[in-house]
Amino acid sequence: KQWYQRRVAVGIKCHNVDKNGPYGIMVRITDKEEAIVAVSDSSWKCSNKEETGWSTGSFQEDESWEPASDKTNQSPWGNPQFNEQVIWTAYKNDTTIFCRKVLPGD
């Protein structure tokens, strides 16, 4: 018998309505017991291009999916409490982005 581990991913689409204002995504994912499973950091992959299935575990990222850029030190973000980073693509002019993270397996 062959076993397959299912990949579970989280996908977040974000639209920044003010190109001159602050921008970023801060994420903390917890389980039922409130234990932290994942936080936003440079291990997330982000793109400014929406692709079919981008938020699924079976999606394979191409070169347009780059490691998230840390924007935490930019105003107005405060100090995150659980090591979350404020993330975005590396390009300030991106107004709509797609970020994803494959979660650790069981």
C-alpha cells in the first residue's frame, strides 16, 4: 500500500487601494488549541500574477513566485507579538498581490 501526504496551503489575495499609503499583509495561523502553526515571513511566496489554483496545495510555483519581502520596519507597522512579519512583493507599485504558504504536514 502506498501512502500520499496531502499538501495543505493557505492563499491570501490583497489589494492596496492607496499606492502612497502603507501596504502589507500580517498573518498568524493557529490550530484548534491556539498553537501557532505559521506566521507571515519570507518563507511565504508572493506574486502579482493570479494563476489558476494558486491557493491550493498542489500548485507548483514558477519564477514569478518570489519569497515575500519583509516590510515590518516600514511605518506604520508596530512590533509584531509572535514574530509575524509584514509581507508584500518586492515591488512597491504592485497594488494586488497573491501570497501563499504550504503548511507543515502532520
